[in-house]
Amino acid sequence: MLGLAARRAVYLVPVLLAVTFLTFLIASLLPGDLAFAILGDQATPETVAALRHDMGLDQPALWRYLRWLAGVLQGDLGRSYRTGESVLDAVLGRLPVSLELMVAAEITAFVVAIPIAILCAARAGTGFDRLATGIAFAKLSIPSFMVAILLIYLFAVQLRLFPATGYVPFGEDPLGNLRSLVLPALTLAIGEWPVLMRVLRSDMIATLQEDFIALAKAKGLRPRRILLVHALKPSSLTLVTVAGINIGRLIGGTVIVESIFALPGIGRLLIGAIYTRDFMILQGVVLFVAAGFVMVNFLVDTLYALLDPRIRHGH
Amino acid sequence: MVAGIAPIDAYPIVGPPIDPRASRKGTRGEEPAMDAALRLTCLARIIALSVVAFLPVGQAAAQKQGGSITVGLELDIAGFDPLKVGVFDTSGNMAASLIFDTLTHLDENGEAQPKLALSWTHSEDYKDWTFRLRPDAKFHDGTPFNAQAVKFNIDRQKDPKNKCRCAFYIANIKEVEARDDLTVVFHLTDPSVTLPKLLTIPSSNFVMQSPTAMLAKGDDYNRNPVGTGPFVIKSWTAGDRLVLERNAGYWDRTRPYLDRVVMRPLPDSQARFASLEAGESDLIWDDEYDSDNILKAKNDRALKVHEYVGSGATVYAFNTKLEPFDDVRVRQALVMAIDRKKMSQALTNGLSRPATNPYGEGSWVKCTDDGALPHDLGKAQALLKEYGKPVKFKTLVTATPRGRANGQVLQQFWKDAGAEMEIEQVDQTAIVTRAFARKFDLTPWRIVDLADPDPQMYANFHTGSPSALANYSNLDLDKLLEHARATADPRERTEDYCAVSRLLNKEAIWFWTFQNTYYAIAKAKLKGLPKLYSGVIDVSPTWLE
């Protein structure tokens, strides 16, 4: 088990190197020179050249990347070109908000998806199954920004149950914190649960055809026990995979959701960095997001081994 | 020399302007109502001015003390150090109007009134302005506000070593001299009759920041600014909220009325309006592209739409050095093909006001004949036919829904006239870059709301200026612009600027689509909001009823 973890950890390094290097390249290829952006109307060929030199922008991209990398290895992610803020502080200050949002969204999605999937699988082909899969399908085709606006209108403007925008830190007011996360997390979860539900439902239907389920039934086990204990675990492999891969989608979703609900997370930081050509912040956020994504998938891989002994033993 | 800035942002600017209404030589720029005060002794005058200056027109003493409001901004605030952020955006200006003071402020009639400066005089040639400063103002960190502080602020921005983008906008200030503790002299490179008016904008150039704090905090100053303003920063969570509390030691003992102002960036316009409806915000920034909500708010008794028609306009510049725009017939044809009313209806439910000149209704320049080309599709088609060659070109638009929508509407008008326009979507930074490098056929731009047209008109149209984007040179135009900036008589200046408008419209090197209109939607109980000059919503004098 530890050997497996160590092997996977080694993969992290090249992945992170590749991701950060590609981001660096993409950032360098973006139209709109940073020196121009900073100097604006004051930009003359001479002032632009001088500022580019000061910021090291006249160096080759590879050299700049290596310098940035050397800084990262020493724990220095640089400072924002625009605000002078330390990149590490900026990212760490915003990360908890996004993490909390994503965890809340993922939990909500699981809480909704798993019971519905089990019920659908147990009653495959019935009216309930068709209704639930129909709703899930319809949900997949509604974009998250629209869901967000509808939720705000219903729960914040009309019913006044939850705040329309903003974030309350947990330390300041735990209840307020949860209230401020309900609508954003629900928006993300509404986009997530249909995917999880459909995957689990189809896997479970397949599992329910297996011989060991027939045996369990023959032994007279109660249907609930068969579903929850015997069928659920072997059916969750794809679910876990999809949930892991979906983290990428979820991060993408937070960018939109954080902007709409005005949450001070890394999604907003990223958007701002792109608009203002603040490459240092951009690079810092991407590094953290990529590392997070890789880590989650690493955990998913590890979880496989727990769910399925064959993987653990290298079969 | 100075410029309005590309399409959406409104950057406050300054240059060498001339005030048409300040006709008395060597006197201060106060309004006539203050004449009596001027005859008083010096001390009495100081007291009179400082009291009068802060009584907004038409407001009885019904102001209520106390309360807290939340303001919904469009953008995150990047910070307040001019060396870091260069220029403040709209959100930055709004927060700056609370934390800092400027030397002067604009009253409801658009006249400069005392703020940190109590009075001012100028030399005969309007190139030297002497300001007498308020003796009782202190920065929030205890540093006294004085002439040295003013000098430090301006010098720091102008220092070539600091490479501040902000320096561009004060290029006209040659030197600031601290004559004594409370007397500061602005020496200008060109005459400026409107300097006290231009100093009113709470921009990165003109808000007074604590020299002690700037020196002591270094890189951290940007997010820990210190001013003399009516509010002090209590806490600031980046991207979430800036909490400001009443400055108990404010030099104006009667103000501010509010105890607390919370500023929150709410980037999504629908969510911003929802936060107002849900009672989380008391005032939000808005613009006409959010017309549905503005129209909805106008019909809601609990809300009040504050609307200010400023000077300036949304504009487009042709690159006259490139084919087909090197031919005036093509430029005229394209301008005549535009139906601004239809365009306003399509884009903003008719809220946008069509513009026929660069000045707008909010400007003091009123032309009986601005030479606007009429909307005439037949004539446009005929001109393009006369040109004889196919008209194909690209238009830069911002890669945003509104940028695309603008492009598509224009594209349709020009297709009807027989021209083929391709939309090129780029982001705003790229538009600035491309515009200054003259790498465009047609680019969007903006002339911002300013107390006087001179800085922007001179910058945008005088031969050789970096922001004369059309690459166009005309000696008559240059002469008119030069005359307008060196003349004090408002009638003469109006004639100059109207002649400029006629010339520009005839040559069609730029064209104007809509006038600048600024919006704030607030709870009806929020009172005392001043005019939204330059699009800045200044809540510092407001109170809750």
C-alpha cells in the first residue's frame, strides 16, 4: 500500500512541472504585453523596453520559467505585478473559501446522487427511475450561471432565506458561514449530482445482475442490506473515478460560481489575474490548482485499492 | 499628451485646461454666492468657506447621524498606491473618495469648492496656481497634512525612477513648490484655467496620501493606505469586503454622517442587483448595459436610480493611414450608415443617449451646429459606390458580451451600406496595446467625463500626440485646439470647440456613438448622494433617513 502511494507520488513531479511550464508558455503567448498594460498611455517604445527589462520580460521564456521555478522551490512564489501582494499570501488567503465551497458542493452532490441512484437501480425501468433519470438529463443541460441566478432569485430575493452574495468566514460566524455557502454549493452540486447519479445507477444495475447478488437473495438477505452492503461497494469504482476527474470540472465551476456569488476564492483571483495580465498570480493559482487536482486523483487511485483488493495486490 | 482610455474603464485624467467660467483675473474660483465672504477678514473667510463648502445645494439640515451602508462595486479594488496600481478604476475611485480627500471638490453646479485647500489664486498667465491649505487636517496616522505632503504626493508620482503610469496624467504639472507649511504652488508647463476643477477627481493623482505611511510601509502600503478622509479602513479582505469606519477626528466636525461603509465587489450584474433587492446592499454601481434592472428599479418605490449625464462619449477611431480609411468618403459613409437610436434600442433598451459630438450634454460646450453627419443609408451606399473598391476591414471589440453586441450591431449597419466588417475580439489590455501601436483598422475608445474638454481633445486630436489614434494631422485643427487652451473667454472657447466638432465630423476620423451616462441604484432611504462626476459614486456625504 505504501509502495503504491510512493510510486504515485513520484508521478506528481513531472505532472506539476509540465502544467506550470505550459501555463507559463500560454501566459507568454497571450496577446497584450504586461509592460503595455502597466504603462498604458504612458507607453512609448523606450519606457516599455525599460520596464520589460526591469521585470525581466526581455529574457527568454524558458529562462524566466526556470527563475520562477527556482523561487518556488525556495518557497518564494513572487509578488503580484499589480498590487505588490505576495502571491503565496494571495493564494493561501483565498484557498480556504474555494476548498470549503468545493467540499460542500461535492458532499451535497453525493448526498443527493447516491440515494437516488440506488433507488433507480433497484427499481430500474419503473416510473420513478425514468423520472429521476429524466430530471438528471434535463439538469445536465442547464448551465450553472442560470441555476445560480434562479436560486438567488428564489431563495435570496423572494424567500430571503439565504444571502444572495458574499462570504462569511467560519471563525467569524459559523452559522453565517454555512448560510453563505448554501446557494453557491447548491449551484455546483446541481451540476454534479446528475453525473454521479447516472454513473452509479448504471454500475449498480450491472452489479445487481451478478451471481453473488443472486446468492445473497437466495440466502434470504433483506433487499436493503443487499443494496447498501453487497451491491454498493463494488458499484462505486466508476463513481469514485468520475468524482476524482470531476474535480477539474468543479474547479472550473467555482470560477463562475465565485464570480456570481462574489465569494473571495481562487476562482475570482484567477479571473482577475487573467484580465489584468498579472502573470505571477496566474502562475501561482495554476500551480495550486494543478497540485490539488493531481493530489485528489492520487487519493482516488489510493481509494481504488481500498475498494478493490485486486488493485492493491497488483492484479 | 493625455488621453481618455479604451472602451469601458474611465480613467480620470488631467492636462492643461482652461476654465471658461473663471473670468476674473487673479481671484479664487469660488461661486458668486461667496462674494460676501470674500470681503471678510482672512480668518472669518476660512471659517465661512469651510462651512459653506459642505452644504450641498438644496439640502436642509435634515442629515441624520449614524448607521451603516453596504455598497456593491463592479470590480475588486487592486489597492491605492499610485506606484502599484497606476490609476484607480471606478471601484478604486469610489473607495478613495471615502479614505482620502482632494484639494478641491465639485459642487452641484460643477464649480470647484474648497476641501483640503481653502482658497486659491493664479498668475495672469494661468501657469502658476497658489493654494492656501486647511490648517486642521491630519492623516489617519497622525501625520499633519501640509504643503510638504502635497509636494511629496505629486513628486513621488512624477519621479522618473518610480516609472508610475500615473505620471502621464500630471505631465502638465512642472513642479510643486511648498512655499510655507500651508501654501503650495503648482507650476504648470501650459496654462490651465480649470486646474482647481481637475483636482477634484478622487483619482490616484489627486488624493492626498500620508507621506509617513508611504515611506514606512513600502510594498505593503498599497493595501494599507492612509488618508485624511472621512472614513478610516477598519478591515479589508481582498475580493470580499473593505470595511470603513467613521473618522472621529475628521476636520469637518459635522461629517461624516454614517458610522460605517462596507464596500463589496460584486462582479455579476444580476447578483449585484439581487443583493440590493434582498437588502444586502444599500447602493450598487450599474451601467446602461444592465438596462433591465435600471428600468425595473425606476418603477420600484423603495429604490432610487441616480443618473448623471456627463460630458464625453463612447467613441471609435479610424486608422486614417490604412486603406480603406485613408479615403474620407468611406469614413463618412460608415458614420452615416449608423442609426444610433436603433443601436441604443438593440443594446440598452434605449437607455443610451446618442452622441453627435465629443462633448455631450453634460459639457459646458453647447454647439448650435456641431456638424454631425445625418443617418442616411442611401447617401452612405452612394459614397461607397463612388469609392469604387470593395470596403473590407476589421473592428476591434472587447471579448465580452457587450463588446460583441456592439460589434454585431455595427456590422449589420455597415453590411446594409455595402461594407464588409470583420469583428476582431481581443481583451481590453490588448485594445490599449494595439491602439497605441496603431495596429488596428477601427478601434473603440472613450472620452471620459471631465470638467473641461481641453485635456482630452488636445490629446486625442493634436498632431503628434500619442493618443491621436486616427493618425491624422490637420493644421487648422491644431490651431483651434491650441487657441482653445490658451483662451479664457468661454464664448471664444465654445466657438473653437464647436469648430473642432464640425471639422471632426466632416473629416469623420473618429465617430461618437453614445454619451457617457453614469448610474447608481440606491435604497430610497439613502439621501445626499452627490452627482456622479466622472462616474465616481461618492457616498461620503450621504446619510440614512
